[in-house]
Amino acid sequence: MRKLLAFFIAAALLSSCQTADDALTTSSTPVAVTGPAASAIAGDMASRLAEQIGPAGATTTIKMGTDTSEFASALEVALKGWGYTVVTDGKVAKDVKPVELAYAIEGFDGQVLVQVSTPSIALGRAYTPTAAGAAPASPLSIMQRN
């Protein structure tokens, strides 16, 4: 009888450690990066992307989705500064095969998590926005795809 009582007590204690659903809770929220922070982050990510995909050439065209955010504009300017041709309206010459570029920005615990990706590579980094711009808060994460 004592063993049965001990079993039920142990089962009750262990079952109280389980969660009701499988969903993870996070405090991740979409964030609008503007002003000097947008320029600083876009400039850093553009330079890191240029290191990975190679120098801009006459045939290097990057295709971005249409977006009117300040970060999208800053990223476009930064890529053009590195010598890339950037297309945002989807109109590309027939003989040009553009590199598709996607990006994501999320806010988390006072930092901004940024990912820039092409079909062959994805770059990610956390930044701490400041009044004067943004400072990297993590090392650069590089994922190469085959």
C-alpha cells in the first residue's frame, strides 16, 4: 500500500511539470528599423553579403521584393554602393539571371535580429540600435546552402 501511495505522489508531482500545449512562447515582434540604425545595419549586412557572394560585376543583378520600408531602401542603397545592380520592380532583362534576395527583421529583448538570404547563402546577426546607428551584438552567422 505504501508503494502504491508513493507511486501516485510521484506521478502527481511529475505530471505537474508538463505543459498543456506544445507552443513555445517568445517575445519576438516585428520591428521597424529607421534612420541611422537602418543605414548602419543595411551597410553592415550588404558588406558581409558582398564578402560571401563575390564582387559586383557587370552581370551581377540582385532582385529584391517591392518594399517601402526605410530598411529596404537603405539596403538597396548599400548594395548599389557595393556596385550591384538592384531590381525591385521584378523587371529583369531576358539574358540576366538575378540573385534573389530576401530579408527578415525581428525585435527581441531590445535587440534587432536581421537575416539576409539568397538561394545559396543566409546571413544573420543581432544588433543593438542606438541613437547614432546600430552596433553588432552577436557574431555573424553564415549558412551556406547547396
